[in-house]
Amino acid sequence: MGVAAGPIRVVVAKPGLDGHDRGAKVIARALRDAGMEVIYTGLHQTPEQVVDTAIQEDADAIGLSILSGAHNTLFAAVIELLKERDAADILVFGGGIIPEADIPLLKEKGVAEIFTPGATTTSIVEWVRTNVRQPAGA
């Protein structure tokens, strides 16, 4: 990933049929308040829509919020589509109701980090700052 100017750009997405987006909106606001540019996709996005948005918006990262239990399928689909579209440099992280036993498998597939219930917005913001490119002048 090259060094880009400006703030870190993060797409926050709600893939699949899950209709609960309060947590995703809280994370989007925390990232925004920390000086990042956030693009929130809204509910019921397909993996293709999420990847299209990330590429069109020149995002540095995608944050997926999944509460539906379809995390293994949806995370894998987003990672695979990023590879197919030559955009594997876009970092994928996520959170939601994800069993601890599934986290190592998700990381093996290429998910950079998983935040489970109870993770603080401060810890997520700091993780993004540390693991996604540094903004210009930082």
C-alpha cells in the first residue's frame, strides 16, 4: 500500500441480512471523530457492493459489522473479491457476534482483526491508527 495523503479512509459496512446497525454507526462515528474519513454503506449490502464502494472511495480499510451468524461466509467473500479486483491492499477488520473459536479461521482467511462485544471505541480507533496507513504529517 502506498503512502497516501489525507486522513485514513474507512468503509464501514453491514453485509448480509442483519438489520441491526447501531454498533456500526457507533464505530463509524468514533472513527470520524478521530479524524478519519468514514463511508457508511447502510444495511443489507452484498460483498460485491462493499468491495465496489471501497474501491470507488479509495478506502484504506473496510470495517464489517456482522451479527447474523454469517461471518465466515461474508468475511471470506469480501476478502476473495478484494483479491480478484487487485485490491488486497485494503485492510479488512470487523466485529459483531463472532464466536471466539471462529476468530483464528477468519484471520487465516485474511481478516486483520476481529472486535467482539465489549471492545471499546478507543481500542478500535487505536488499532486502526496503528495498523492502517498513517495520515500525512503523522
